[in-house]
Amino acid sequence: MDYFKMIPNDIPLPLPDGGLSFVEPVFHLLLVVAWVVHILFINVLLGASFGAVYFNSKGVKMKNPVFDRVGYLLTTPVTISENMGALWGVAPLLLVSVLFTPLFYAAAIMNSPHWLHIIYGNIAAFLLSYLYKFTWHTLEDRKSLHLVIGVISVALFFTLPPVFMATVQLYITPTTWTYDTHFWDALLRPDTFFRLMHFYFASFAVTGIFMLLYGFYKRKSADELDRQAGDVLVSTGKSWFLVPTVLNFFVGPLVLFSFPSYGLEAFFNSGYYWLILLSIVLALVMIYMLIKGFFNNDLSAKKVWTIVGLMLVVVMSMATLRHGMRLSLTGPAMAEAKAKSLDFQQRAQDAKLEAEAAAAAAPKVQMAQGEALATKHGCLACHSVDNKVVGPAYREVAKKGYDQAKIVALVAAPQPANWPGYTAMPPMPQVPAEDLKVIADWINSLK
Ligand code: HEC
């Protein structure tokens, strides 16, 4: 499989599931569910922050207090969604990093300078959106300054999804990796680009549904301006849902068919693709209900809740098929990384055992060799290991603490003064130094 250019040798360790086989599937389920909650908040964050600025500027331009109120009302879901979106975003990030470790971290590294944009981009956008919300009335006389704050915060929010999308697309398509892959390569690829479009459209569609609910709720308000704003929210919500959803019917297939063919093949063999049909059918039902409500103008709160329920099913179904696509695309690379890791573990284990066996065998071999050489060169005629013969016992010699070189030198030129009471040892320069070294080690091993 040489088309995987850069699969890290990272070890996909078996999950420590304590022998409970359901742990891993639960991780996958949690990933899908937590991601759905996260993304719904992010959808509303993007749509509502755009809507707030849009209606704010419309209100300023047309000097219309109702539009101004719609804009103001939309700042509340923005700040709530920011916090909930970020909070629920932690879970998918952690779960992905457990389940797809080698691929995810490789992609994060490839995109690293831009990956950091999530941090400072988020902080700046967060703070500006709060500033925008809380200065709505205090900056009443400086509307254009106030709008600039809102526009910058929205623009910043919209720069965050491309970073996520590029990283996600990169980690799920390891076949596309090369050593010079970087953020812009990943972002401007058709699959990333279409998916990003699909996501932005979905954000407006989800916000549209949210506006319907919010509008119905505000219509019951005691405040006259809120009630009128509620009407605007309902009618805007309908078109914000309809137009992007219809567009996504065209973008969806582009997303699907921009994936590498091996992944598509695995996906269509996996059974997950049935969920595409389910999503399409349910989305058509939603569109039908809304269009009917549009023309008859009789969209009841009950119907809106039905639409919300349908939308949740569609989103869950799309998130699940998205997970199926992810598994299809990452399967071969994850299997390869696992095989490499197992191979590496096996070789490391073998090498360790081999080294241990060699270390255990080595001294015996050496020592036996030392003794044999001492016999061969006649040393044992005058020495024994434990007892004084003509020369001192080698155990006694060993206690002197000579190093190898010193012993070699002493055999060539003995120093009888070292052993009072003994006769002098005859110099034995004919014994090869190589043999003497082995004998010396053997003597020293006798301590
Ligand atoms: C003819 C007897 C004789 C033979 C053969 C002999 N030695 Fe010795 N060796 C002695 C005596 C005696 C001493 C103690 C006096 C001395 O160091 O000169 C000694 C001392 C030594 C010492 C201690 C030296 C010191 O200064 O502490 C070493 C080491 C030694 N022998 C190694 C050997 C080795 C290795 C051989 C074989 C290559 C060998 N000997 C063969 C008699 C012998």
C-alpha cells in the first residue's frame, strides 16, 4: 500500500476496556452524539450572529425599530451557543484523539500554525460578540462603531470552521498526505471546499428552524416590539431554512463524490449509505411542511415542533453516516498503523529477549574460555583458583583490583615484590596479549 505516504508508527493501543466489549462502541456513539450537540450550537452561533448584524444594519438603514429588536434578540442565542458550542466541542476532540490518534495528530501537526487560530480566533470573536451585545444600548448614538464590532466578530466566527474542516478532511483522507501538505492545500481541495459550503448552508438552515421556534415564543410576549420581532423571526426562519436546504441537495452529492474512491467503495459496502436516503426523505417532508405553511400561512406551533423533531432525526442520521464515511476512509490507514505498531512491538520484544539471552550466556562463554587459555598456556601449573600453589591463588590476585591491562603487563614482566614469600614468576612474553586479556578477565571474575 505505498499510496499511504506518511502513516505514523504511532501505536493505536487497545482501549483499556477492562474486558467490557461495549466500551469501544460506546466511545463511537458518544463521539457522534456529542458532535451533533456541538454542531447544532455552532450552527446557531454562526447563523444567529450573522442574523444579528444583518437585522441591526437593516434597522439602522431603514430606521426601523422592529428590525433593530430582531437583531438584538438574536444576540442572546449567539452568546449562549458560543459557550455551549465550545463546551460540547471538547468531547468530540477528545474522543477523536482517542479513536483516531495517529491520523488526527498527524493532521493537527500539518495544520499546526492555523490550528492555533482556533484559540486566538475564538477568544477574539467571543469577547467582541459580548461587547457587541452589551453595548447595544450604550452605543445607541454611535451605531456605525457598534456595527463594526459586530461585523468583525461575525467575520472571525466564520474563519473558524475552515480550520476545523481542513484538519478534519486531512485526517480522514490519509491517502492524500505528503510531506508538504499544509493548510491551504487541505482547505482548497474540492472535498474540503464542498463540505465547508454544505456546513455553512446547514448552519443557516438550522438557524432558520431555531428562528421559527424563537419567533413563535416571542409572538406571545407582552412587549409589542417583541411580538412584531417574533413575526419577522418566523418569516425569516422559513426562508433561511428552505433556501440553504434546497441548495444542500445539490452540494451534498458533490461532497460525497469528492471523496477518494476507495473510501466511497467501503462506504457503499458498509450499509451506512441507507442513511443518505433516510435523510433525503425526511428533509423533503420538512420542506413540504414548511412550503405548505408558507402559502397557507397557518404554520402552527405544533407543526414547528414536528419539524424540529424531524430535523433532529435528520441531523442524527447525517452525523451517523458521516461517521460511517469516516470509518470507511480511515480504515485501511488505521489497520496499517496498527500492523506497523504490532510489528514494532514484536520486534522490540524479540530484541529485548535476544539481548537478555546473550547477556546471560556471554560471561559463561568468556569465563570458560579464560580458564581454557590459562590451562593451555600453563598458568594452572603454578596457580589454582582457590589455593596457593607455586604462585598465589587467583582469587587472591583478583582481590588486588588490577585492571585487564595491568595483569597483561605483570605477566610479561612480573613484580615479585608484590608477593613476599613467593618465588618469582618467570616472565611469559610469549603468551599472546589477546589470550592474556581473556585470562585477565577470568581472573578478575573470581573475586
Ligand atoms: C612457574 C610458575 C608460574 C607460572 C607458569 C605462572 N605463574 Fe603467575 N605467578 C607465579 C608466582 C610465583 C607469582 C608470585 C610472584 C610474582 O608475582 O612474581 C605469580 C604471580 C602472578 C600474578 C600476580 C602478579 C602481581 O604482581 O600481583 C599474576 C596475575 C599471574 N601470576 C598470572 C599468571 C598467568 C596469567 C600465567 C600464565 C600465562 C602465570 N601466572 C603463570 C608463578 C607462575
